Amino acid sequence: MQGKPRFGIDAPTLVLGFAIGGPLLVVLGCTANRILPPALTGTMIATGAIMAAEAILMTLSSLYGKRILLRRMVDSLALRGDEQALDVGCGRGMLLLETAGHLPRGRTTGLDLWSTRDQSGNAAEATARNAELAGLRERVQIDTGDMRQLPYADASFDVIVSSLAIHNLPTETDREQAVREIARVLKPGGRLALLDFRHTAHYAQTLREAGLDVQRSWPLFLMFPWVWIVRGSKARP
Ligand SMILES: C[S@@+](CC[C@H](N)C(=O)[O-])C[C@H]1O[C@@H](n2cnc3c(N)ncnc32)[C@H](O)[C@@H]1O
């Protein structure tokens, strides 16, 4: 198999909407200034320009900013190389493969339910193909499942990571359930790092209630929207 892994674009419908709608609004605002009040055409032009800029920033974020931050996030875990790791909501595998690259004697499991609304071209086959292209297929297990009910026994993983996944759950109760599931399947002595662009204070709170020692980063501006990382560790009994 030849080629480079491709990880898709996050929230593709929104990005496409901004990429088409933004320039359209700017053109409409510019051409309608003889028939519409200047305040309205000015608002159309400004809104269109912001939407177009957001489409560009979100695309750059999916392709470049996220990769840099995820690499730093996995580096900061200082893995030994033989851990069992889980990537929750792995999508096409950018974080999954970054983690697997650090675990030559371990195993990295990616779990997802493959929503193409959340990531373009999202599918278990696409992730498997990326793992193959990265030369990491042997180290990676790809599972289909819902993060609100992780299909793993208690204390299964030394390390759990996640990127831009938990916020996709529709309610606070769902997100709390997923974070509690993450705490459940983490081994005593295990560590986690969860990156997301909203609700991270709530993830940190839920993890503290589950007994973990937790820190939340400052906002990180290499991605758009900017993100936070919640890091935690579970004490040994
Ligand atoms: C924006 S994508 C991010 C994918 C990947 N973590 C990354 O950063 O490239 C969000 C992912 O969360 C997954 N997801 C959404 N709801 C989920 C759920 N209930 N259980 C498992 N995965 C879910 C989506 O299918 C999608 O792959």
C-alpha cells in the first residue's frame, strides 16, 4: 500500500457552509449596496469575511495545528513504550497513530462510531488504511462503539487520550457519562489527556469527582477554535 495517511477535516459540513456562504455574503453585500441600506450591506460583508476566515482557520487547524498539539500532548505523557492505550473517538486516527508511534511494545486501541458529520471520510476502514500506510497496523486495534458505554473491563488501559471527540455528545449528562467511563477503564496508576474546544472544565470536574488528580491547561491557540487539554492521573490503591 502506498501514499500518506489522510486524516480528513473536522466538522466538514460547517467548514463547507462557511467556505461557500462567507464569500457569497461578501459578493452580495458588495453588489447590493445600491439597493440595500449601507448598514445592512456592511454587516453582510463583515459577516461573510468572518465566515470565510473561520473556514480557512478551521481547515488549517484540522490539517496542521491539531497535528502539532497532539504530538506535544503525546510527548508530554513520556510513555515507556509498553503501555496499553485507548483513543476515545479516534476518527481517522491522527492521535491514535501518534500514540501508537510511541508504543513499540504496547497496543493502542481506537474506538469510534464513525460519524461523517464530525470528520470527513470517517470510517473504520479509513483508519485501518492510515495505520497501514504509517506502518503501525500491527500495533493498533480499531473498535466500533459508543464512548458512553465503553466495551472494556474496568482498569483496562494505562493511558487514555482523546481529541475533539467528547464535545460531540449532545447533553451534559452524556458527556459526564463518557468521562466517567474513561475514568472507569483507566488502570490505577494510569494517566489521561483529553483535548477539546469546549466543556473541558466540566470534564476536569467529573474526573475529580471520580477520584483522579486533574490539571487543565491554559487555552492553546494553535487550533481554531482554541482548545484546552485536561490531564489526569489515577492514584494506585
Ligand atoms: C472531530 S472528530 C475527531 C476525531 C479524532 N479524534 C481527531 O482528532 O482527528 C470527532 C470524533 O468523535 C466521534 N464520536 C462522536 N460521538 C461519539 C460517540 N458517542 N462514541 C464514540 N465516538 C464518537 C466521531 O465519530 C468522530 O470520529
